[in-house]
Amino acid sequence: MSCVHLSAAETLSPPVVEGCPECLEGGFTDWVHLRQCLACGHIACCDSSPRRHATQHYLLEHHPVMQSIEPGEAWRWCFVHETLG
């Protein structure tokens, strides 16, 4: 099955960041991996991280696709269809 959200999402150039901005703001440094929303560019931590900010961003903003910004990774994830692309 082809996902319309993954097909429509543009790939953004990953920014250079020090970590998950929301974790850092709260005084935490225990995120695991970072993700970038492809609708607005928001950077957040993955679901393996304690606070799961990428999923929280999706639940609040309903932006369907995020990409990994980890070195060597080029995959994207659609929250709506739970599909990797």
C-alpha cells in the first residue's frame, strides 16, 4: 500500500542541533534519537526516548510525516498510516 502522506511530504535538510529542544528546555539530556517534522521542521525526540516529543508533536499538530535526522538514516514515518517510507 502506498501512503499519500509519505508521497506528498518533502524531505528537509537536517539541521545541526544540540539535542531535543523540548528535553533541553526541561533540563533533560536522555533522549535517544532525533526526528524532524516534515510539515514545519520541528525537531523532537523519538518514541524510544522517555518523553516521546515527536509523537506528542503529531498528536498536537496533526502533521503526518517525520524523518529521522540521525547520521546515516534517510527514512520517514507516517503517523497516520503507521508506515515507514
